[in-house]
Amino acid sequence: MKKIILTLTITILTLFALSAETGLGGAIAYGYDNGNNNLGGVITLSTPTIPGTIQTARLGFYGADYINFGITDDWWVIQQNLTGKLDFYIGLGFYAGFSMVDNQWGFNLGGRAPLGLTIRPVDFLETFLEISPAVGLGFEPELYFPSWNAQAALGFRLWF
């Protein structure tokens, strides 16, 4: 299953890289999923291929026995400049994720409401802080609903 997740990740990342503008970065991420807390490192690839939205693929490592691949698509409903190079946004979107924990796979999908801050000190560098409550369906390996989630990340992206 880890090979499937890694193959899927590489395929999605390649497709994202072929789009017009691409942001490659990393983050420290926290995830809460129905009572499970996870903190780890994430590699992200983002692109605004659809105007007014941002699509992100991420590969997360949460300890030696937990790997996660996820995709989000967010529409930033409100995007405002707070001061200088500091921007604020509130959005609506969806997520889908595959995970492998202790050789058990899981899949979840649902809606999310990202809230974040971004700073672009130079055109090609973005730093961000995002918190996103989310709710959806989970399959780990049985179906459960609702799957209450909180997704948060502090990181950076290099845009090219």
C-alpha cells in the first residue's frame, strides 16, 4: 500500500508541475481525525490552475509508521491584505486523503473551511499559516460518518 501511495503522489505531483504556476514547499503539519492527533512533516505542491482557487497535493510523514497523501482544492472566498505583504484568507474547499498506519490503509474525503495568513517577502517565496476545520466520510477500513477533522500547517512555498 505504501508503494501505491507513493506512486499516486508522484503522478499527481508531476501533473501539478506541468501547470502554469507551481509552488513547491514544506510544512510542519498537525492533523486531528476523530480523536487521533498527528504531528509531522509535509511536502506540498500547489497550483492555482482554476482562477480564484488553489489546488494542493501533499505527502505527509507522521512518525515511522504513518504516511499520508492528500489533495485539497480551495476557493478563497475572502482574500484581503492586512498590512504590507501580509494577506488573510477564508475559503471553502474539499479534501481527499489516503493514509497508511501500521500496515492498515485508510481513505477519507469531505469539505473544509481553510483560514490562513500568507506573507510573500519576495515574489517567489510564500510563508503561510493555515487552520482548516473539516468534516467528511472516513474508510479505515470500515465506513464512518461524520469524520471530524482539523488540519493545520505552518510552512513555505517556492513559486516558479
